[in-house]
Amino acid sequence: MQSLNLDQDNINQNNTVLLVDDEKHIRLSAGQTLELAGYSVIALATAEQALEHITEQWCGVLVTDINMPGVDGLELMRKARAIDVDLPVILITGHGDISMAVSAMRNGAYDFIEKPFSTELLVDIVRRAMEKRALTIENRRLRLELEAQSAPGPRIIGNSPSVIQLRRLVNTVADTPADILLLAETGSGKDLLARYIHEHSSRRDKNFVAINCGAVPESLIESELFGHEKGAFTDAKAKRIGKFEHADGGTVFLDEIESMPLSLQVKLLRVLEERTIERLGSNELIPLNIRVIAASKADLKTQAEQGRFREDLYYRLNVVRVDIPPLRQRLDDIPMLFQHFSILASTQYGREVLPLSIERMHSLMTHDWPGNVRELRNLAERYVLLGESCTFDFDNRPITDSAETGQMTLPKQVERFEKILLQTELARHGGSIKDTLSSLGLPRKTLYDKMCKYGLDKNDFKV
């Protein structure tokens, strides 16, 4: 199971050294040295074995001898860099190979070590190579995140730690065939996240089919999902293609999966295992190429223990688990979310987006949001429609009613207010530094220092 607090080392095989040398004593001594320095070591005798471990996503470092029978170290380096041109390759050389190693460095090798070498030298070079590799992988991840955030379609909005972690996990698994289980409170954005995953996968050009398992009558849900043949039951006057078949090549989103009847859960389990369906009234198996994203507001493991959900179906769905944080756990994202929803509403209703006062923004930031993101979106739409006459249900509540605020020291509350003020002004001016400087009366350096302190980026507030 993968979850939101997943250890990224388990995904990326980080901190791993691939050590290749045909001499066993070199593999043993160098491998032991690196393991004592805290690295995970895969020691192999041939280049062919090493190539099986290298992918573009692999986060380790390659250390290889040059002179080996069969495919030598230079050829291994060429083949490894053909897979990933940024992979750091450290060459182990004999005395007569130094000119060859220098030439190899011109062609992309990270460094070379001449035999016999000290343990300190080996560890130091591997450490620097590993730092470079980690930076490369992080830059790639950031580029992917930027591309995903600027692409059309659903977006995961926010820069709070929980949302950054959520975005990383989702981007890691989006373009894989694995089924996904989303767990979240009502109104947290399960449907949006499912659509985001679909749009950022190779299935994006096929159908995204959403089914609310709690909204379809039990007598109709089997026909709705799997379809039926003409005459399969009294009102089946024509053949009907079901939702699963309609989604072939794409994604099926099963919302409120916890409300699916137990009798149908058995059939769903079979579909997930075999990737085939039978229409009602037919004996023909129809193969499907689908990905299933299921969502629940209930703890399915607890439901299974209580006999209200099939345990085998729970474990089959729980290949990759994503927990969506409720809005009360990501309050710092509220200014950005409110601005986003306000812009959408202004486009829909043809109304101007009015700036929100600091007092009202503070009111938003101290609310506990039982309705989550959906409640905030509805409030933003209402504000765009009604302007200053719009009343917030929690406007008159004393700010000390917030449990979080009540537990904060005065300096922390001052910092919170300062951050809210900066976010509000950046949002009001669409990320314009010049206009924000003017409205706040701050020197440019002071503003940049405070934005850096609070992790604010002007690009997040651009219209």
C-alpha cells in the first residue's frame, strides 16, 4: 500500500549505489565501505546485470570498473547514459586507464578513481555524485509539477505541506496502470482529483466515466455498470452499453464506493481481477482496458471489519491509497483557493471580482470548514454575486473561537496575520509585485524577504 505519508525512498530507490566489478574482492571491500557510510549497495559482476536496474527514474549512482570481460565499463557508461543522460557514472581505473578515464569524463563520466583507492576518496566522490543525482531528480519533479499546474484541465491548488505531498504522490502514480483508492471527507475534492489523475495519464484521450454508487438504485446499478442485452429483463427493450464498457481505454471513477451493495461488490472484484465484464443476459466475456479510481468518505478497513464492505475488495482496491487533507488542515491555501473560485465565478456570471478585506480573509482563515473546499467554493460564488452585501455565516464569531488561534503565541498570531495580509494583497493584484509594494508601502527587499519567509510565490496569484 502507498499512502500520503509514503517514504519517497521506497519509490525512487534513493541512496543506492550500483557497484559493478568483475573482481570479487573489489566488490566486497568497496561494497562494505559504502554500506558503512550509509548507502544501499547492489554489487554485480557484469554490465549486463547492471543495466537491468537502470531506468530514467532510478535515483542512484553507478560505480563501474573500466576493464571487464564482455561489455566493459565504458560501454556500460554509454548504455546507461542512453537510458538517462544525467546519471552520474564513476569509473574505477587501473594505472594504464587514466588517459581513457579523462577522455570518458569529457564524454559525460562524473569522476574516476584510480586503483588502489582510499575508502575516504570513494565515499567522498559517491557522496557528491549522490547529491548531484538528488538535485537532478528534484528539478525534474519540479518541472513536472509546473507543467501539470500550467496545463489545461483540473489542478491541485495550494502550497501547504500536505498538498505538496499529495501532488508529489499523485504525479508519481498518475501515468501508471495501478488502481487508486481516494479517502477524504465530503467536499474535499475527490472528483476533481480523480479527473486530475485521468488528465495526467496516457488515458486522457479516452473516456472518464464517473459513477456515484450511492445515487443509483440497487435494482439498476448492475445494468448501469455492466450493461444488458435486449430482453435481459422486462424493460430491456434494446441492448445497452454499461459504464465500464463505455470507459474502455479510459478511467472509471467509483464515488461513494462504501455504499455499493455487497452482492455487487463480488462482481466488481471479478472485474478488477480479470478486467472482463458480462452484460446482463449474455454469456460473452468482454475484455476491458480500464483503470479504476474508487473514492470513499468512510474508512473501508473498518467497514470491512464490521461486515459492511468486502475485505477482499478493500485489499484489491487499496493498491495505491491517497488521503486528501480536509480544508481545516490546509488553511494557508485558502487565499489562493478563494481567488481561484472567485475568478471562475466572475467568468461564469459576468461579474467583477471584488477585493476581499483583510478582516474577511482573516474570518475565512479562522473558520473550521465542515463543508471543506465545496463550502469555500460556494462562498466565493456567493461573494462574487452579492459583493459586500454577502454575509459569511461565521462573520460575527470572535476570532478566539478558533482552537488553532487560541493555542498560538502572540508572535505566531502576528505572523499568521502578516501572512494573510501578504496573500490577500498578492491575490488582489494578481501577483503583481509593483502593485503589492504600492498597496502595502513596503520596500521591495522587505516584501521579497517576507514572501520568502512565508513561502509565497507571485506566480501562484496570477490571474
